[in-house]
Amino acid sequence: MHERKVSRSCCIIAILVMIFLVLPLAVIIIASFTPTALVTFPPKGFSLKWYANIFSGSNQFMNGLWSSLKVGILATAFDILIGVLGAVSICRHNFKGKNALLNYFTSPMYVPSVAFAFVLLQVFSQIGGVPGMLRVFIGHFVIILPYIVRNTVAVMHVFDWTLEDAAMSLGANPVQVFFKITIPLAKPGILAGSVLAFLYSFDEVALSSLLTTPKFVTLPIRIMNYMELTFDPTLAAISTLLILASLILIALLDKFAGLDMFVK
């Protein structure tokens, strides 16, 4: 009886926490359809003009979205290559300085983005002529690497390495073993790290605000600049589209990998 009461209390608390987390999102979504220039809840009518305002060329939100996607995808792709190889090396082999190498890979997690961006800004200023995209890409490439390394290492720590030996004993070469045995079994960690890395890159503000140039501005910086001059339901409309994109990403993960594998 006591365990049943505790379980019921935990369920009630979990439901209240979920409501607390989801309710602000629901308010934003509903408020994005208001016809008035001020954010009102509940909205006094229905209108899609704020969604149309997102695609207005004067706001340049689409240019910012394209910039964020380019940097996020490129940085995540390069980090997958380096992070997975680094994680496999750390977990597969025993060598002196193994823990130090892992700490080196994950060290950007413990350095404030503003401090790291300031150092990069000083370096780029001394070099001169570095394009805006390259500046932002280098910064994002470094700060999102720990997410891929950490998640891949978490899976590879419980990896049965005898499977690789068994495959090689049956005639598979090292390349075949890596792509047909190691990568498929490490897929949950790689997927989890890649998604977290991309989302962190896409939402990054502190580092991007110092490294962007007038010719290359990411979406979060566009939104922040827009908020400094105007505060209308366009921001709620953008937030709604980003929420929808996140839900689509989760659905794709569930279809192609399974959310149970992703959670692991």
C-alpha cells in the first residue's frame, strides 16, 4: 500500500512538472496566431501574417537560417569523423595518457563560450581577412566536439570487442570490421552525440555574437538583433516553427533508429 501511494505521488509530480514545462510552449504557439501587433493570450482572432513576416526579405531570417544550417551541419559532420575515431581509439586501446586525451577532447564543455570566443576573436583579429563563416565554423567545431565524444565513449565502454576479433577471424579486413561491426553497434551514441552537437551549434548565441560578421550572421543572432528593435508575434511564430522542426527530428529518429536506441 505504501509503495502504491509513493508511485501515485511520483506520477502526480511528474505530470505537474511536464505541464510546467509544456505550458509556456503552448502559450507561445497559440500567441503566434494573434492578429494584433502585441503578443496577446488568448489571441483576439486568428492570423498567419506573422508567419509570412518570417519570410520577408527585410528581416533576413531565412539568410540566418541558412547560415546556421551550414555551420551546424558542417561542424557536426567534421566532429563525427574526429570524435568517433577518437572515442574508438580511447576505448579500444590502453596507452599512457588515455584519460588525459579524453579530458582534452571534452575540455571545451568546461570553458565558458564567451571566454573561448574572446580568445578566438583576438586570434582572428591578428590574422586578419578570415571569412565570417570560417570564424563561426571553427568556434562551433571546437565547442560541440565533446558531445559526440562523450556519447560515443559512453556506448563504447560496454562494447564487446571480441566481436571485432571474431569478424577478423572470419576473413573481414579492418575497414570492413569498422563499418559493419563497430559503427552499427556504436550508432546510438553517435546519433545522440550528433543530434546534441547540431542543436547546440544551431542555438549558440554567445560565441556566434562575437565571431559573426555583417556578411555572415546566424539565425539566433538575427533573432536577437530583431528583439532589440521590435517585439511582435513574429518571434512567437519563429519559435513555433523551431518547435515543429524539433518534433519532426524526433519522429525521424524514431523511424530510422528508434527512440529506445537514442535514449540508450
